[in-house]
Amino acid sequence: MDIQAIKPMKAPSESVDPFDDKNFVFETKYDGVRAAVYCPNGNALDGEICCFNDKGITDFNVIQQRYNLDDPTKIAYRSKTIPAKFMAFDIPCHLGKDLTATGQRLVLADRKMVLETIDLKLPEGFRFKTYSESNDKFSDVTHRYPEIACFEQGFYIPEEGCRLFKDAEDRHMEGVMAKDLRGLYRPGKRDPSWKKLKVWQKSWLNGEHFVVGGYTEGRGKRAGWLGNLILWELRSDGTYRQIGEAGTGFDDNTLAKLTEQLKRIVIPTCPFPDVPKIPGGEIVHWLTPIIEVRIKYLERGGSFKEGKLRHPVYEGIAAVKEAV
């Protein structure tokens, strides 16, 4: 096997509820860039290149400042101001032996044992490569992370998925990966022996106040109803920040009732100074910002996790203020 061309194994896209199971290990779900490191000695390590925010948590919005850089001066600067690490959690190839091939396959429990024997210092001549499903292409990204000379073992615990999930919730992390110790590594497959346990943040539990400042008109089956709610956050200093749009979480009954409610508070212009960019062709209705909504979401952008929401979902109305 050409170890330079291992397509990463992935979990199915859907998330599952937290669970405990003696046949599983539970790993920190890193919010980084999936990559593999290929070594001249025939080792191939699967993991993620990660950058950390000011709270010590891996943050995709931070590594975004690194992963497309090609200018050597900018790379050198970022390698010092936003250093990256490689967190390894699997080993599909060991000393040239393909651990995924028929007759040589190892289950995850055995692969974890092999991984723990590897010297953390990467040998001279190693290469980092990422894989894009959209164009079925591998890219060598070694030059973008000159500060990485070692890898770190990805954190995991056996059996206690609920405990690790609660910790991820409390720390506002992306979630947890559950992996069956009996599972094989299947390159390029979404295999059910790996499971995502995504952490949903909830505005009403986090003390966050999200108000609706507008909505787009729905299309297709949603014609005549709202499409997306345009959201702002009321911050502690009394100012508002635009934080994205929520277009899921509605059934037909909710869509009908909420659309009628919003039509009553339409105004001519955006109620806030930071007017969001709306794609061409979208019809927008601005609103008197008196309706606060409950939103669940996966995480927030920015180094302090205070920016725009990722995958926001409508969960209901939290409060309606009196119009002034």
C-alpha cells in the first residue's frame, strides 16, 4: 500500500446521545484540521492539526488563520503567535505494515496499543497531508506548520462517555468521539463503529440573549413563510452583535404562527448599525427587535467563543418585550 494516500476514516454525520459502554473509548473531539503525518520509517498517524484559543480549547476559528497560508513570512509569524499541535488518535500504518489490509487488520484496541509505543518526536523527513472529499485530492501542508516537530497522544478514556461529554459541555467544547474498541480502520468510509456526540450549547442555559432583528422569506415548500431568522445578541454592555441566522428547528405549525407574529412588527430598515450581508435574491424583512428566542448551537466563532453561531437551531420564544 502507498502510505501517502490513506483516505481518513470518519464517523457517520449524525450525532448520537451520550452513552457509557465498556466496549468503547471516548475521545476529545478536536476542532481542528483533519490530517495524517507520514514518516520515512513507514508509520502513518491519523489525527488533527489544532490551534488553541485563549481558554486552552481547540478552536477551528483560530486555525483558520493558519491553514491557507503560503507566504513564508506570514507562516513564520503565525507559527509563533498562533502555534499549532498535531494530536494523533490512530495509526493505520506501522513500520510499513498496512493495519487496514485484509490479513493484517488490527482492531482499535490493538491500534491504540501500537500508537502508544511510537516515539513522540517525529523523524526527519515526515510530511503532513490533508484529504479533500470534494475533489478527491491530497495536499501536502507540511510547510504551513514549521513549529511542529512532535505529536501528542489524543486524550481518551474507556467506557465513561457521559462523564467526558459533561466535561465537554461545561467547557463549551465541540463534543466527544465514541469509538468501538473492536472496530477496524476503514479508509475513506463513514463507519458506525465511530460515533459523534456533539455538544449543543443552549442560549437560555448560558445566560445569552438572542433577539430577532429580521427574517428572510422562505422559498419552495416554505414560500409564504419565513426562511431564516436573522439574529443579534444583547451583550452585557447594552450593545448588540450580529451572530448569524437560524433556519432549522421549525415544524409547519411553528412556521405559520411565527411568520404571522413577525409580520406585525416589520419596519423599513435594519434596527441595528451592523447590517448583515444578505445573498442576492433573498427578500429580507427587518423587525422591531422585541422578540428574544431560544437557540441551541454547536459553538461560537472567535478566540473567546463570542462570535457567530455554528449550526444554530430555533428552540422557541424566550420573551417578548413591549414595543417602545
